[in-house]
Amino acid sequence: MSTRVKIAVIIPAYNEQESIAAVVANVNSVSTDEITVVPVVVNDCSKDSTLKIISGLNCIALNLPINLGIGGAVQTGIKYAFNNDFDYAVQIDGDGQHPTGPIPMLMEELRKNNWDVVIGSRFIKNEGFQSTIMRRSGIKYFQWLLKLITGETVTDPTSGMRLMNRKTMELLYAYYPDEYPEPEALIIYNRNGLKFGEVPVQMVERQGGQSSIQGFGTIYYMFKVTIAIIFTFLRN
Amino acid sequence: MDPRIQFIAIAVSLLFLCYVLWQIKKGRLREEYAFIWILSTFALIIFSFWRNGLEVIARTFGVHDPPNLVFTGAIFAILVYLLHLSLSVSKLHAQNKTLAQELALLKEKLNKMNSK
């Protein structure tokens, strides 16, 4: 029996042919003597050559037969990690926005503070890519809404960089939102008594592809997530 | 009411009922959905025979113009049915998602076994 810690890094990929190879290579470079870090790429039925590229990379490739959206893809990775006895799962974006270097640090922080989930936040030290003013005001709004409902302060509620333990994986195995899952997931943690905290990380601007949130999509996003937050709170 | 239109109404309602029953027999329509169609067909047949039925019911509810009762009732029934369909679609969506995920996980397992 080896005592190496196994961490699955879940990378949801939808049409990420330009950036996916670099992200997988970054993840693989994080492994040390104590930690085995395995990239788990979830190809969300990409229309470009993502499928072909990931089959030749040193990673676990999960190919969805239909497009499920970011939440469904991340949940697939969580199921894989849980079924294959990984100690922790990290979710990072497939477009290279999230650095992989801090993954061991995230795990240390989670263990030290006895958390179930740790979130990488851009806004604790305000270093690295800070997004646009419009987006930051949206983030402020979610901060306020979450504070109002849960009483907890989360500086970066939309951050997609999260490390979770098996308890959290088991919970998200059963239910994880399809679209824009990040703020809603915070309510799921809160209502199920999971402890979570944030640590500062530096993010960079996306390396390729386009954000799913722009133009009219922004209004839909704000509306959908608000509804989802309120109802998730009431449901649990 | 002209007896001709009554005859047409009865014939059409009966044909509709036969069509719904035929679809159930062939296994194309699930019973849970068939239920509401059979009920509405029976309502149509009843009102085809019972000429004054609509007026009697409208008077009972205090509706002055009987056709308004038909529209109100029909629109309400349609809304309820649409909600039912939205619920069914949401459920199918969730089931579909689970299936797709299981399939992706199984394909990975199979690939791993084949390459060993």
C-alpha cells in the first residue's frame, strides 16, 4: 500500500484544442514524491480536434457523447475521481486561466484548516489578472447575495478553481448544477454543513477560446444564478 | 344547434378517441399521457350529445357568455399540461445527463482494459 496522496485535476474541455495540451502538461508537472497528480480531461463533446489531441496526451480522457455544459462535465470528473479512490479532486478551467502550481498548497491549506473545500481566490491579495470592472461588479453582487443568505463572506464566489475532499465529491456526485455552477455550489456546501475557505491565487487572462458569459448572456447568467442560489438555499 | 354540426362533432370525437386508444395499443403513447387525452375526448363526446350542457355549466359558474367558459377552461388545462411536459423534460434531461456521464466513464474503463 502506497501512502502517496492521489489528486485528480478535473479539466472540463469544450473546443480547447489550442490550450488543452499545455494545461495537461502543467498539471503533470505538479506531481512530486508525495503527491500523484492525475489530469482528468472531460471532453464535453467538442466540435474541434480536442478529442484527438487528448487521446495522445498523458491524461485520463473522459469523452462525453453529448454536450452537457460545464457543470455536467465537472461532475463527470468528480464521479471518476470518487470511483477511482482519489483523495482529492481539483477543478480548474480548460482555457489555462488557472495556475497549477498552487495545487499542493491548496491541499495543505485544506488539511491545516480542516476544510472540506478550498477555493482559489483572486481577490484576497488582488494579484494577477483581476478581470474587468463589469465582471468585478457582478462578483460583488454575488458576494453580497451569498453573505445575505449564508452569512459567510466569499471574496471570489465565481472562482472555478477548487480543491475538494472525498466527502465533498460524494455530495457533488449526487447533484451538481449544469450551468454556471460555481456560486450555486457554495450554497450546496453551506447547506450540507461542509467547511470551506479561500486562499489567494494568481490567475491569468484566458489563453484561448471565449467566455460563455458576455452580452445578453450576462443578464441571463445573473438571473439564472440568483434564482439557483435562492432555490438551492430553500431546497436543502 | 344544427344537427349536422352535432353529427360532425360526435364523429370527430369518436374518431379521436379511437386514434388515442390505437396509439396506446401500439405502445406508442404511455398510459400516463393517454389518461388526459382520453379524459378530454370523453368531455368532447359528452358535450357533443348534451347540447345545452355548456350553457347549464356556464350558468352554474355565473359566466354570461358560455364560449368564454370554454376558452378559460381550455387555456387553463393547456397551461397545466404544458407545466406537466416541462416537468417531464426536466426529468428526462437529468436522466440523459446521468446516462451520458456513465457512458463516458465506461468508455474510459473499456479503453484501459483493452490497452492492457
